[in-house]
Amino acid sequence: MNADAHLTLGARQYQPPAAIWSMLEPARALMEMGLLSFSGPCLGQAPRGDGHPVMVIPGFMGTDTSTAVLRSYLRALGYEVHPWALGRNFGPRGDTEERMVERANHLAARYERKVSLVGWSLGGIFARQIARDIPDAIRQVITLGSPFGSAGQGGTNKEIAGLYERLSGDMIGHAPETVRARHRSRPPVPCTAIFSRTDGVAVWQVCTEEAGPDTDNIEVFGSHTGLGFNPFVLYAVADRLALPEDGWEPFDRGGVKALFYG
């Protein structure tokens, strides 16, 4: 995908991430991490959890270390938080998907409660697949910059797409249309997509859910590589997880939140 290429989905064409946002990804992620030290009082105002299990899945090439900040925050709010515990995320190699489903099923049985899934980038695509496979065990899915709407048709910049193909063995865009359509379809559980229009890795338009009675899209300002510790993302995730199991509703953007969320 060159600088002038477009991602085509149906009749729509989307530009790849702007070069300036891609180049500034590392610096922007560091700034977002720095904001954490000033955002403690606000993050502490997030609603407390009800103790249900939450499984957090890292993005492509990420390990559980990358989600440590997010998991620590959610644990402090009262959730039973668990990593994916499958090492580095190299994509759908071997029995990775089957092992994730087994882990989610195990957590649901252990706590005798449905599991919420939080997935960053590729981790969010995995989370949606788990929810399709075992919807009765999943409470909700929250994705962070996950290009699930591309269904393997180039939802990230060309460098990441090339690295993904080499390491995962999954050739983007070569899956049958029936498989692509299934990946684009939303799971039969409440879903929230958190995304950034200034994402320097993923095409933001394909990181959003279709409108529905139990779907929502929350826009934040930030980088792709900083989503896991962006204070505005952390608060939004906490807000979503605190919803009653049978009382899901869209994110409240009223009051001061209107300044930070789209």
C-alpha cells in the first residue's frame, strides 16, 4: 500500500493512516504514558467494578507486559483481571485461537460468571472471534484500535501489514469472502469500539462498530501504540465494564466528557 493507496470496502474508500501520525507514533505514545501521572484523580472517579472476570488480549507482537497498566488499573477497580497468557501475539498461528477460547471458557467456569473481553488492535479481532465461538460465556467485548472492519483487506499501514503476513503466515486479503464477511460481522454480545482518528497504524474507519442497540463507538485522541495506557481509554474501558450485565447502554458523553470523547 503506497501513500496514495485506498482501502476499499464495498463502495467506500478509506485513506491509510496519515504519514505524520505514523511517524509520530512513538513520541505520542510516550506523551500518553506521561499523562498517567497527572490523571490519577480523574481515573479514580471511574465506577467500581462488580468483581466479574475480565480477560485482556494484547495486540500484534505484544505480550502481557504491554497490557500491564490497563490490567493493574482494572484490578484496582475491583475486577478479576487476567492476561491472555499465550506469550507474544504473532497472530492466528497454530492452535492460538482454540487456546484463547479454552481460556475464556475456563475463566467463565471458574468464576461462574460471564467474561468481559478487552482486546487491543489484533487482540480485539481475537476477542470478537472468541465471542462468536462461545457467546454464552462472554459478557461484552471492548476493542482498542482493532481494524476488524477490514476483514483482512489492509486495515493497517503497509509496514505492519507486511510484518503480520511474514510472522503469522496469514496472507491478508486471500481469505474467501464468506470468511471475510464473518470477521466483519459483530458478535452476538454487546460491543464497544474505542478508536482514534489520529491512529498511525490502523485505518480508523474500520475500527468502528456498525450502529445497533448494543454497540457503541468511542472516539479518543491518541496514538495506536498508546491506546493501552491512554488515560481517556482507561476511563472509557472502566465505564463500559461497570455496566450491569443485563443493563448495557451507550457511553454517556454529557457534561465535561464532551470535551474528551467523540
